[in-house]
Amino acid sequence: MAGRGPAPKDASVRRNRVPKLRGDWVDLPAATEPAPRLPRLSRGTWSARSKAAWASWWADPVSTQWTPADRGAVVELAFLHGALVDGRMALAAEVRQRMDILGLTQKGKRDLRWRVPSEAPAQETDGTVTVTDGTVTAINEYRRAVSGVTPGPDPSG
């Protein structure tokens, strides 16, 4: 027995048949501005990890899209990141969420519909995925190179 209740309406008579629009993707330009200086700490100095994170955040093309308010959020993220590096592991989720919101992670870029044009898209061919710049080898090519045997057709597909 399938589901209970009446059958679904035909798509042509459904009430909300208009597809939801999420907006267009934005191709990000390269970041050309140098990273601003990290703010001073009230005591101590910034760790090498926090300095490297700060530099990478500002080198990321998403930094071209930040408003002045976002730039303030990046400063707050730096302080949270510094505390995380110093051992306050309870801040890990907060740091990750703020990085998502600012577009500093792949998930954040997808959510904001931002993309870096220089990233090569994956292409699917004959059941294997190969990146166009050649950094990923198709599994059949790898197996052939390792074993010297040409694999037969995939039994699952």
C-alpha cells in the first residue's frame, strides 16, 4: 500500500507552481588590496596561525564583497580565532559559523552564490569525474597504471 490520503494534484493545477528564484551567481574578482594590519591585542601577540588566517581571509576574493560592517565582523572573527588557537575549543563552532557567513568557506560561498572563476569545474565523463586542469585522475586510469590491467565494465552501472 502506497501513501495514505488523496493523490497529489497535477502539476498544472497546483497553487505554487512557480519555481523559487535564488538569484544569480556572482563571479568574484581577484583580491588586489593588501590585508590591513591586525588590531593590537591588549596583552600578548597574535599567533602565527592567526596571522596566517588573517592574511588568507584578505587574500580570498570574497574580501572584495565585504562592506564596512563586514570588515568589522572580520576583526571580531580574528579575535575569536585567536582565542580558539589559544585553546578555547568551545569557540570552534562560532568561528566556523562566522566564516560561513562571511563567505570564507566553500559552504559560505555556495550560500551567498559567490564563485571564484579561476576554479576549474568538475566534468563527468563515462561515470568518472575528472577536473579540467588535470589534477584529478579518473579511477580507471589510476587502476590501469597501477595494475597494468584494463578494468572491465562497471557491473553496477
